Amino acid sequence: MPIDHKRINGPEESVPYELFARLSGITSEKTFEETQSANIRTDGRKFDEQRKIFLKNGVVSQAKGSAYMEMGQTKVMVSVFDPREIPNRSDYSLKGEIYCEFKFAPFSCPKRRLHQQDNEEKQYSSIMKKALESTVCLHELPNFQVDIYALVLHNDGSALSAAINAAGVALAEAGVPIYDIVASVTVGVQQGINFLDPTLSEEQMCQTQLTTEKFPNPNHAVVIISKLPMQQQLCQFHQTGYMSLDQLKSALELLTKTCETIVPLVQKCLLSLVTNSIKP
Amino acid sequence: MSLCDAEKTFILHGVKENFRVDGRDREGYRPIELETNIVQHAFGSARLRLANTDVLVAVKLEIDVPFPERPFEGKLEFFVDCSANATPDFEGRGGETLAAELANILTSAYRSPQTFNLKKLCILKGRKCWKICVDILILECGGNLFDAVSLAVKAALHNSQIPLIKSINIDGDNIELNVSDSVFDCEKLDVANAPVMVTVCKIGDQCIVDPSLAEEQCSVGSVVVAISQEYFSTVTSIGKGSLHPRTMCNSLELGQKVGIRLNKAFMETLHNIQPDEDVGFLK
Amino acid sequence: MAEQYKTLHSAKYYRDYLKNDIRPDCRQLSAFRPVIINVDSIKTADGSAIVKIGRTTVVCGIKAEICRPKPETPRQGFLVPNVDLPPLCSSKFKSGPPSDQAQVLTQIIADILENSRCINLEQLCIFPDKIAWCLYADIICLDYDGSLIDACALALISCLKVVTLPEVEYDPGLDKQQVNLEKRSPLNISCTFVATTFAIFDDKLILSDPSSEEENLSAGTLTVVTSDEELCYMHKPGGSPLNEEQITKFISICFFKLSVILRNIATY
């Protein structure tokens, strides 16, 4: 790898210390078995229960709009800047554009992230862009680009959903015309159980295939959707893993229902924004 | 390509009547041509033409070290290159976003061990494994790129041969691998479960598969579904526009139905390929 | 009306205020903004701190990894500080490689660390010439509203004070190491450093702890860093010259601020 002259570099090679830890013997299979038999998740939630959400707008004074969202331990910040002319474009475009950048802070995950955007972050950026493109009234911003930056400070699962939710609030605060507020929820699926709003360890468990002898059901997946609640439209849908049509439909139903619970929180946040701006 | 309103209405009405501009019904594919083993220095290759969409895929093998957190597995990587010849939009850095999107969807579709078993690529636990690099070159863009790419990748992987390793000598940190002397001592990859992608496009109130460039213009929203057997390995919405949850369910059903059929026909064709013979198949 | 006046004649707007010995945010010229420090809220890091100075927000997270020491310094580990100014924190910055300002800041923070000698890198060595700790300290600005060196330095030192490292057993014969995650111990930090920034407005007025607007309008800034009893770093980019007397005054202010901050840090 080429040396990054613009940063201070450490030793050529370093490895996470967790690799040398004594094996705790906790495998995805065991965790799943325990969760299944107890019928309750490791953090004491029911399968279809969300974590507590904290949402605050106006956290970055230098940005036009910004929001901070906590979902359990997951912490995400999003800021939105004034629309600017689309850079490096010679022809006039009738529709505006969205630029999204999703980044994990180096210390936000169990394994250290590098400063450059990796493939996962690029994919998340494009999923986020997809969700927001259908949310923003792009025809009202001809030849303009809206920049949206998301930074995950602590990733404990469902970080992308948190970022999309926060981005919706930040867009509203920035006064960018949008069709509707946007609500996003993640679900993890393993063996026919839907883990709503999964933590990072649950997300990882849902991305692996458990041993087939013990668990014959091959379903395992993570599904993320974003919805415009008033319009009843899905503005983004992403699934990865391995799942049957029936399972996918039940997950979709659960997700669309759960999106509604995000709406009052966003509304409350925006309402306080309006009342604060009216008060002298 | 830009269409006027009249042209769009014409396409829209055609879709409604289940009789599309080129004579297909809503679930029909355009003709597909497939050639395999055409790149001499690759371990496996395929070129696929779906009407005007042209894709070339080459597979290369390398010896690598497994990821420390997954010592029993090999690696599979996708690289997409959008040639500037394919469409004027790809000039300069224009194709990069699409290339990244294609590579991401492929990675996501092949992630589950149910679709492609990476454990078979492990040579020595935690020390040595095979890394499969799939290089995808988009030569021409005639709509429905995702489906064409997924089929071409599947064909190229089917065509690939992994050299057999005769013996492993371990001496402290040095590992010596002995590859069989005969070039014919090879193992084929199992691609029976490798996902095929189907792009479902909503035009008017109906959903269609395999949209042409003109039809892609009329679409209000598209979903790419990757089908492995009858299971979904990846579903992702692409392009601008949103869908109602009910439409989403319909698209998923349609995608699954077409995907299973497409996979069956494609697997049959792959098995019918004789060495040193070019085969095209029409549906 | 005031809003338009501010955007059109920002320098004059400030001068009008400063004539009356007050700043537009109601601070006295020598007043500091309130400081908030929050530690250990990010559980994925081995230590973390969030610092707010007024609206300026900086987060620092330290992640430890295992590596091999350099052959020149077989008994030392590594501490790698990096300051990141992402486009998220201000419209001044674009995405891509670190901006000039970020590179300068990174270097300043690294110099402060070295000059203050607050951490002895030998405690990061697990077995000489074989295995050592590498601490990656990533300092990210979340809201850019001036006096960034102050915030970065404070975030880094607060973070270093709360870092805990797991115990490692190393067997030189087998060249194998085992990490005991349950048993963690803190680092030994020998001193605390505090940075204080002043802006020099119109060659004569001195504004302490300037906001980003004040920094832009000022001809130059001065940053003084003190650690315990000593002066460990000074940075004065641009602008008007200062005499000895003024600088001595700044240094004494900085020592005073250090004592206040030390009292606060001691409570957590």
C-alpha cells in the first residue's frame, strides 16, 4: 500500500488484540440457541421491539441543517449544506443531484476502520443516496447539488437506518424541499425469527449461515428499508443474505409497520425546531 | 437516449396490453448469446450478449492469506470496468458510480455460503487460500446490465478450473505448495446455486423484466433481485423513484418466478457446452 | 437589520461591539466559552472523549492494536495521533485527502505530545523487540467554531487519561501472545497539557478563545500550550507582532486556565 504522506503513519503492520484473546466459546450458534430458548434477546428486548431512540437537530452550528441520532448504543451524526452548483459539469441539468458520503469513524467499530472510504462505506453511501433521491424534490433544485455527510461515531447495528433517519431531519432543518419525512428501519433474519433493529452482534449473526445439521432453515438475511410514511412509498429497499419469499414478505410487513413509529419522533423534533424559531 | 412524451406513452400502452415494442410479453427476455473460454490467459471466461448489452468476464486465481476472522474461507472479489465505448455517459469518470454499484451488488449476492461455498477455496487453515478475482468489462450498454452481468459471471465461474494441489510442505513460516504437473488436473467450481439477477421494472401499473434502454427511461422505479434456487440472496432498489409496498411484493414475486426459470434454462445451456464449441441460446 | 449589517460589513460590525469591550456573543474580550468534557461514551474504542468548547465539538477515540516495535527503538510502542477535519464539520472542508489545515493540526498535536513528554512510550512495549502496543488516536472535529487546537489537545489528553489496555502475556520461547480481556489497566500519564488560543484583532485587541468568525477577521492568532509547570508549545501564525510583556501575560492566563481545567478533570 502506498504511504499516506498527509497523515502520521503508525507501524507498517498492526493487528487487533482481540485476535489473541482467550476463546470465550461464544459462537453465533450458541447465542442463537440461547436467544431462541429464552424467547428474549440478549439485551432483554422482545424480537419485535426497537431500541430507545434519541434524536436532536441543529448539532453542527456551521452546517445548514444537522441531526444527531442514537439508537441504543449506535451514534450517528449527519449534516447537510447549502445547495451548490453541480461541480465539474458543463451541461445544464433540469434536476438537482444528491451527494452522500457515509463514513465510519476509525474507532466506531470493533475492528479499526481506515481513513479512506472502504467498499462497505461506499455501498452504504449509495444506498443512502438512493433513499434521499426519492425524498428530495429534485426538480425544485435545477443544476444544484445538495451535500449530505454522515459520520458514525459508534456502530452497534442499524447504523445505516439511523443515518437515513437523521438525514431526513437534517434536510428538513436545512430547508431543502422534501416530499415527506423519511423513516428507515433495519431487520435481521435468522431461522425464521425477525430481529427488529438488530445490534451489531445480531447483525453479524444474521449474516452467517448456522450449521445446517442443527438448523435446517437456511434463512438468514439483513433487510433495510426506507419509507415515506405519508405517501406510503418505499424509497429504498435493500436485502442481503439468503431468504425465501414468504420470509421476505413477513419482514417487509414488519418493517413498513415499524417505520410508522419513527414518524412521531421526527415530527416532535421538527415541531420544536419551528416553535424555537418563532420564539424571540 | 431521450424519449419524447409520445414515445413514452406508446411504450406504456404496450406494456399495459402485454405486448411490448419488440413483440415480447412482460415476462419475456431478449435473445442471449453466450461464448465461454475466450480469454486465453484467464482461468475461465465468458462473453455474454443480451440484445445490445455486451459483457466480458474473466476469472483469475491467486494464492492469498485468508482473513484472520474467517480462517476457513477463500476469497471472492469483483472488479467492474465500464468501458468508455459502452455509452457516452461512461467517458472520463462517468462509469465509476455504476461500476461500484455493480461490484457491490455482486459481492452482496455472493456473500451467503448458500450461494457460493468459499470454504472449498481454503488450502490451509488460516495460512493459504485461493482468491478468485472476477474482472467484468462492460463493452456495450443496451439496458438491463445487472441481469447480463450476473449471467456472465455465473458462466465464467462455471468455466473456471482450479488447479489441484498435490502436496503441501510446511517448514516453520514457509509453506510450499506443489501444483499438479498436468494442466488437466483441475477442479471445476460449483455454480449450481450461484445467483442470477433479474431487474424488475415498474412501467405504468405493471412490472416487466429485462427492460431495454427505452423502457428503462419510462420506468418509475426498479428492483434488482438476485435469485439463488428459489431464495433471495439480494434485493435492492435502483434508480430514482419509489414503490408502494404492494408493488414491491408483486415485483418480488415476479422476479422470483422469472429468476427460477432463467436459472434453469441457463444451467441447462451451461451443461450443454462442449469443450471448444461456441453455443448461443435463445429463449 | 443587524443580520444584514453583519454579513455586509462583518469587520465593522465587530469593531462596533469591541469598542464597548464586549463581543457579539456577549462575552468579555478575555472571557472563555464554557467547556464540556464527556468521556468513555464510545464503547467500541479503548478510550474516548468528547470535548465541547462553546459550539466547537471534537471527539477523540483511541483504538489499540498489537504490532512489532521499530528496530531503532525496540523498547517503545507507538502513539499515532491524527486530526481529521471532515466536510461534515464545516463548509470550509471538502471530502478527500486531509486538507492543509488538517495536516498542520495533526503536526501541531504530535509536537505537543512530544514536547510535553506526558506519556512514556516505553510503557507501551510488551516485550522488547517483539511485541508492543500501537495506540491510534483519531481526533475528529464535529463542529468547527474556532479554537480548534484547544479542543483537540483537551480531547486527546482527556482520552489518554481514560484509556485502558488489556493484559497481555507473551511467551518469548513460542513467540505466542495471549490477551486477557477481563483485566484492563490504565496508562500512566505524567502531566496534563492545556492549549489556549488568542486572536489578535486590529493589531491591538486581544480576544481569548475566538470563535471561527473571530478567527477569520483577525490578522493573526497565538496559541500557548502549557503542561503542569512548563510552557511546552507556542504557535503564532500570521499577523501582528507582539511584545514580550504581552506574551508573558498570555502565558500566565494559560497557566490559570490549566489550573481550572485540572480541577475539573480531577473530578471525573
